Amino acid sequence: KAGVTQTPRYLIKTRGQQVTLSCSPISGHRSVSWYQQTPGQGLQFLFEYFSETQRNKGNFPGRFSGRQFSNSRSEMNVSTLELGDSALYLCASSTGQGGTQYFGPGTRLLVL
Amino acid sequence: QKEVEQNSGPLSVPEGAIASLNCTYSDRGSQSFFWYRQYSGKSPELIMFIYSNGDKEDGRFTAQLNKASQYVSLLIRDSQPSDSATYLCAVNLGDFGNEKLTFGTGTRLTIIP
């Protein structure tokens, strides 16, 4: 079974721009969660989508948004990028029943 | 108090010895506990999960859970240089509909040949 895939793997943007990241979950998984990882803050939960609905949300500003499509693929959007948004963005998929989450390879975003 | 706490290390262990990694959590409602391994520049990889009090063994790895003490640990027996990585403890409420994982900051483990 194919694992979680994320595109693109690397991105360089400038302050004020916006960015869209994509995540394809493991086949059969309906839940996609997004996390931000930085050296200072570690891994922090952004939000989770299940059956095209945002079901859980972390403590991030409204500039961070997401959506999920009917095939369970998910996108995350960050608008008005700030230098502090430079991070590794990870998505994880699961069945959505409070079980194990499996991570994709991540998208490394650098904001200049 | 942080929700999930781990000793950041680095923890250095000789090859062949037992590495012991510890994690405490604050939410007594937590039901599911996970250990992930993360190599530098890579994404977290699931090592083990545990839901019930006691020990759970998988090969060289043993997870231990004590809900009364709000403590979970990971033992790695016969440590190998390839075990050198950061180990992340993660916790969630385990409810249907609650997928949020809360992570510790990780323990950096180095196995010395």
C-alpha cells in the first residue's frame, strides 16, 4: 500500500506571498491532519479534516486554512506569509477513529 | 506545565545496551500513546503505540504505560547505531473524532559504537 505523499517537497517564498501545500493520504484513510514542525516549537497541530469537514483545529491564526476533497486528498493554504512560517509542514493520515497516524515526507517551506 | 514532556537529551548509549526514553503527560483523559522516531531531515516514523497499562513488546522495542502516574516509556534493547535519532512521544484522547496528537519536544538518542 502506498504511503502518504506530499507535494511539493521544498518551497521558497517571500514575505506576503501565499502558498498551497498538498497531501494525499493512504488509500482508505479518510482523516488528514496537518502539523507544523519548527526547531523552537516542535511539532504543533494545525487542523484535521475528515470527510471534507474540518473536525479539529489547533491554535494557529486564520492565515492558515485547509480543505479536503471527496477523494480525501487535502490542501493547506497559508496566506500573507511571515518569516516565522518557515517550517517543515507535515501531514498525517489515519482512518479517523482516534487511531494511529502515519506521516508523509513533509514540505519544507522557507520564507525570505 | 507542558502537556507532554520529554527529556530533550542528548542521551548517549553504548551499542548493545538498553536505551530508556521517558515521557510524562498532563491530560488524565489521554487514552492513546505513540512513539515516533525521526531521523534528521526526515518525517516521523511510527515505532509503537500503546493503549493499555503495562508493557507492549515489538522486537527490540518495549513500550510501558502507567496511566495512574501519567507516564509512558520506550525501551530499546540491543541498541544499534541505526537507532540514533530523535524519539517523539505523542498522546491523544483516543476518541472517535479527535485526531489531534500532542507531541513532546523529543529526545535525541545517540548510540555510540
